[in-house]
Amino acid sequence: LNETLAAAGRRDRDAILRFTEERVISMVAGCASALFAIAVVGNLFGLLLAVIAVSYGFVGPHRKLRLIAQIRQDKIQRALPSGVDLLTTCVDAGLSLQHALARVAREIGASYPLLAEELTLTASEIDAGVPVADALRRMSRRVRLDELSALCGVIAQAHGLGAPIGR
């Protein structure tokens, strides 16, 4: 659940509590809708509506969260080629990886805010003393995108070996 919330961009401390509240409200609303459908519509059609309402009340919040995460991943995936190009340019120009990540985040912030947010958070983690490989691994886990995971792995390995990251 934590990983899905992070992939959906919900990383604040109260994210699990808020999601639990959403689930409870959804379940109550589903049950209330079911009772309403049975009382007003009655017969077999009302029972069918009640089953659908209760099912949606229990399953809806998880489906919505996964959908939000998928949309966010798609937006980050579309932004990735531009971000990689700019990151390569910054590193080739002599910036450290941390400064290059921060610079790329600033430059693409208006066009690709989700990728910029992730890069800013990663650069901040590195600035706070988190090892580069760990910060990149955290970004990879937050976003849960195969292309980004591969890129983070390659960058972490190149950084660890002292190889030129630009290539």
C-alpha cells in the first residue's frame, strides 16, 4: 500500500490515514447506496444495484489509487527522454550528479512537473547525505517505472565505479 501511495504521488505522513478514511467513507457510501437501491427499486434489479454499490464501495478506492498511479507513471515516462537528454548535457558540462539533478528539475519544472518533483526530492536526499545509489533506488521505488529503474541502476553503477555518467 505504501508503494502504491508513493507511486500515486501521495507521500505525506498522513497518506495512509487519509486513504483509510477514503476507504471507510467509500464502504459506508456503498452500503448506504445498497440499502437505498433495495428500498427504492426493490425486486431483483434493486438487489443487483445493491451488490454493485457494495462492491464498488469496497474495491473503488484501490482501483482509483492504482489508476492515479498509472496516470502519474505515464506522465513521468513521457517526460523521461527530455530529462535524460538534459541530465546528460548537464553532466557532460561538468556538473556533479546532485547538481545536475537539481538543475534538470528546475529546467523541466514547467513542462514536466512530476519528473521535476521526483528529481528535486532525489537531489535533496543526496544533499542531506543519502548515498547516491540509495537516493536513486528510492526514486525508482517511488515511481515504479521500469525505464526509470533501469536508468537509476545504470547511473548508480556508473557513479559507484567512477565511470563517466554522461555516456
